Amino acid sequence: MDSMQKVVRLSSKELEYLKRARFLPASLAQILKTAMAGGDTNSLSVSHDVAEEFRSALMHRVAVAGFGPDYEPTSEGWMLEELIDRFF
């Protein structure tokens, strides 16, 4: 098990998006409640394994809802891509 912690910084908008996301497993939704607020930036401390779980869920979501009919990223798709990078 990976014991190293990774700090992921999220804007308030990103954190709210993730908290409302119905595509995240309950275990990941629960972890979002531990985010530490600091102005408009929130910090989430997760293990590398948990970060990978977030990335996997986000990548699945971007494949399902991240692109419009013309294959251009949607606004949700852009946010998902940013979040995928943030959890890397």
C-alpha cells in the first residue's frame, strides 16, 4: 500500500463539481469531505493510490460526457481534463 500523501489543490468550483458528481464511488465522495478550505483554494491530501482512483473515475467520465457532437471538449470536459492533470 502506498503511504505517501499527495496534496491536490482544487478551486471552490472544482470541489463543488466533484462533491455533486454522481459518477464518483461513495468512497471517493467521502474523501472530498476532508478538503481543507483556504480562500478560493482547497487542499485535499490523498495517497497516490487514491489519487489514481480519482483519475480513473474522471477519465471514465470524460470519455462519457466530456465531448460534444463535434468531438470538441465541452465545458465539463475541460474541467475534467484539468482535474485529471491535478490528480496526477
